[in-house]
Amino acid sequence: MRDYTSEYNVWYASADLQASDRFHFLFDMNYTKSTGSFESIGVLQPVDGAPANADLDYSMINQYSDLDYQQIELTYGVNFRVGRASRLYGSITYLDLIDDQPYVYGDLDGSLTIVSTGMTVGF
């Protein structure tokens, strides 16, 4: 059996700005690059007693293990202090997945936008 090799790289940046006593802005960025694969296992030799034509060629099977993804995540948000212990908040998150090996599970490219709003109250 061959070893499976994987590599993951993640870059993350965040910015936080308190514009005033009431307004607070934030920005997050996350980029992930993931790859994985194993080497060819070649031609398997038949076991003793197996039919003579049992030439099992798995030399190309490693190509179906090649995974290569990129993911981008961006978030922008704002908090507004309403009272001493309460805040309103809102954020927009954008996610984008890029599949550089679409033949493995089909093309998984896609993007998603999430809008969140709410209120926090402290006691």
C-alpha cells in the first residue's frame, strides 16, 4: 500500500476598528489551499493459484486520489452599541470553493453569501 500525502496551507488576516464609542467594524479573510494524493501502485502480481489472466493493472488509480481545493472566506461586520449592555450587529460572509480536480467527485466549484443580523443583550 502506498502512503497518502496531503498538504494544507491556511492564511488568515483580521482587522478590527473601533470607529467611535458606538460603532465597531471588523473584517476577516481566510484562504485555504488543500491537496492530497498517493503514488501509483503499479501492476499487482497474481496470487499463486489465481487464473493466469489475472493481470490487475492499477497503474492509473492514483489519478483518482488527486484532490486539490482552494477556499476563500471573507467576512465584513459592524456592531452598534444601542445601550450600556445591548448591541445590534450585522455581517456579510462570502465563501468561494474552487475545485482544481473536478473529475474525482464532479465539479464542486461554488460560492455562498451569508447575511447575519441580530442583537445581543447583557445582564
